[in-house]
Amino acid sequence: MHLANQVALVTGAAQGIGRATALALAEAGAHVVVADLAADTAEAAADEIRSSQRRALAVQADVGSLDDIDRMVRQAVAEFGQIDILVNNAGVTRRADIMDLTEADWDRIHRVNAKGVFFCLQRVAREMIPRRSGRIINIASIAGKGYVGASNAAYAASKGAVIGLTKLAALQLAKHNINVNSVCPGVTRTALSDANLLSRAQQEGVGIEEMARRRAEAIPLNRANDPEDIAAMVVFLASAGARNVTGQSFNVDGGLILD
């Protein structure tokens, strides 16, 4: 229980990587604010955390809205008195060729994946700075490092922005004893990736099982991530064992890219 009595805020926490991360942080002892656009599934995740004797608060929030971000943080602080850990996980995408992307695609993806990450980081940092303590963990992607299998170019650009933000935020918040790192998942079994897999299978005229086999074969370790693989890295970065780690972007991808 090395995160006992710490408070973690996880965005996009109702399913997939976010849900696995919220549960893993609770298992490590943290109380968790489960933030998501989907109120019902956020509450279900919070109930699961409560069943493990940890405190949890479900908050409905759109991280593309600064008003929602402010309300989310205020609710978290009102309930728990502090925020020790922020996991910027909320994200959106769709599979598309570069020539098929629209302005609406660009705006939707960057509103959540880049703008949302920045303003959640900034707003939570305002709570961490007076306490001179905090861990901020941004969920980026190997798409932001040039992975050829990225769902689309706008998504890759948004995740590249997260990686760049992580570096500069780490440098500028270090004087406040706040660590900022990012995790770059590779292929991960989530509802979002499954939708992309189905789209790709349809485009190539093969079954989804065949496409899943091809996807796994392209990974050196021959397996896609489970959400829990990403959650484990987040828990480490939130722990005392990572106290001197900041400004880094860690790939969790089975060896898909090496940098």
C-alpha cells in the first residue's frame, strides 16, 4: 500500500486504460477521483474502488472545457482536501488516412488530447504548488514518436504535443517538487483500439481475428498490451521509487519502437 492516503485524479477513467489505472492506484492504497464524460460508467468504476475499502469520487467532466476542469478539481479538493497524483488519460481518435482528415477531426482530437491535457495539468499544478509535492503522469502514445501504425496524423500530432509538454512542464515545475512524466502505450486492447482494429479489418477486407493476429505478429514480444500493463507503469511513476524521475516518456509497447 505504498500510495496509502494519497489522492489520485484520473481522467477518462470509466473504461480501458483509465479504469485499469484508477483500480491499480486504489490497490496501491490511493483514494481516487474517477473523472469521465460518461457519468454512469464513472460511478460504476468508483463503486468498484469503494468495494476495495478505498474512497472514490465519480465526477462527470469534459476535459476540453476549462469550466469542467475547474469544477472537477474543486470537487476533488472539496472531497479529499488535496490532489497528489494526476493521470491525464482522457483521449479520442478515429482511424483515417491523412487526406481524409477534416478540420472537425483535428479540432475534436486536439481539444481533448492536447488542450485537455495541458489545462488539466495547469489547473492541478495550482493545487500542488503550495504543497510543494505532486506527480503528474500524462498518457501519450508511441504514435507521438512516429509509430507507423498510428490511427491518424492528427492523433499522432496531439500525442507528440503531450510528449513535448511533458518535458517543458517537468522543467518548469521541478522547482515546486512536482514530477511530470508520460507513458507511451503501444497497441493496447481497449474499446478504442478495438474500433480501430475493426475499421482496419474492413478496409483491408479481412476478418477481425485475422487482423488481430497480424497486429500481434508485428510486435516483437508477440502480444498487445492489456490496460493493466499501462496502469503498472503509472503506479510506479506515482510511487516513491520514481521520486527522481521527471521529464521522461516511457514506451510500453512490447518492443514496437526503440528510443
